Amino acid sequence: MKKFFSGLLDLIYKQKCYCCGRSYENKILCSNCYDELEKSAFLPSKFVAGVDVYCAGRYNKSLQKIIRGLKYHKKKELAYYIAQFMYEYWCGLNLKGEFEIVPVPLHKSRLKKRKYNQVDLIADEFSKLSGYTVNKSLIVRTKNTKPQYKLSRIERLENLKNSFEVHKENYNGKRLLIVDDISTTGSTFEVIVNTLKYNGINNMLCFAAATPF
């Protein structure tokens, strides 16, 4: 009888896939939905301030849903799948060398409201897969900017002006892999790259989970 009720509870509370709603795998993202994530071509999708920007996939369908689930709906377990998707793409680039991951930071007021930085979670999972260290103390967000999604590229750059501060004492000389969840116009990456270069740090790449283009 105990075994029966245990099985019944498993059936009732079995985890459903965030994308399709099916529970047969008891995972937040089932294999079928993960396999439907569309990878980008193994080429830079943008070039900002002299630095290549790579984006693992298109910000649509399932990839859009899981990024939004992580970012806005506290589905933290999805960070692993986003990082896995990015890592598979990263391996396909076959870029040599040792990198240090620098996640794009949130302003402290937004972090307090959201309780976590979704990019930090992705960076942590990507670190486990790649073996790269994560540096969350090199760049600090000093300005609480307004949301970017309705702004033009020029407006985004103005909105982000003087938004980041580099703590150069926390730089250890490794090539940087600046990581974000979404890159639309590349303005966030551009401002960060220029800020790093202003502080004498020039060896870096940018990498986002998705781009709309």
C-alpha cells in the first residue's frame, strides 16, 4: 500500500516540461524540446568595438521561452539547459585557449528585486561544463538603466553610458569571455568592451545564448 501511494504521488507531482507541458521524462526541459533548440551558424553574429560576438541560437520558440522562464519566472533549473546549449555551440567553434567567464552584471537594485542574476546562473553552469573560472568581481554595474527592448541602438548606447565600472585589481590576465543571455543590437557588449579597453584590458570575446536576428 505504501508503495502504491508513493507511486501515486510521483505521478501527481511529476515535473512537467516547461515548453511542452509533458511529464514523461520528469524534467523541466524534455529531450524533444531541447533537441528543437536551433543553433546559429558557427560564425560571429556581430562585431562590436573590435571584438567578435557569438550567439548560440535564435531568440524564438523554445529558446525564447526557457530564457524568459529563467529570467522572469524563477525557473532557475533552466540555467543548466541554456548553458548546455551554449557549451555545445562553443565546442563547435573550436576556439583554442583558456578563458575566464565574466557574466554581464545586474545593478544592485534590480538584483535585490529579482533576487538573482540569471546570467550568473548560466555562467556558473557553463563553468562546470567548460572548466573555465568565473569572475563576478571584475565588472560592476553602477547605473540602473531603463529596459532596453523598446530602444533603438543609439538610444541603448546612450542609456548604457557610464553604466559599468571595472575593478582592474580583480583581473588576472586571462582572456575574457563576456557572457549574456540575449544580444539584440550588441550595445551592452559594446559598452562593456569599451569600458574594459579604457582600463587597458583588450583580450576578450563576447558570447550570448541567443539573438533575435
